[in-house]
Amino acid sequence: MITQKMTITNAEGLHMRPAGIFAKEMSEFRCRITILFDGKRVNAKSLLNIISACIKCGSEIDIECDGEDEQQAMAKATQLIESNFVN
């Protein structure tokens, strides 16, 4: 299992469009991917779960990847967040 702390810099935070991009991309990996935010554990492969977490611009989150392709999943998650969800 690997974990990385990140800050959401996208002006919209993680709502519909960026959350949809993130969930779709994370669904391509076999490992379990979780967003830890505000005491909650959010399934990063679920658009509805991400939206319901209300992650706004400036929020600090932890991304947790656990499984056989965790390194690749973390690299993709990092790339998406750092690029403000431009795929």
C-alpha cells in the first residue's frame, strides 16, 4: 500500500467534471484506490462517492493505492491532480 498527500488546486474542486475524469481513470486499475478527506474514506472509482465528499479547491487529501498496480495508479492519480484534471 502506498499513500500520497496532495492539494486540490482545480478551481472547481472535485465536483462533476473533474470527479468524473478521476473516477473513470481510476477505474482502469485493478488495485483499491481510496481518497482520504476530512475523516472520510472515499472510493476513488465512484463518481457519486467523490462528489458527495465535497472536496473543494485548496483541500488537502490523501490518495491511497493498494494492490498489484498501485504504483501505476498513484502515478496516474498524481498526474491528473497536478494537471487540474486535464487528461
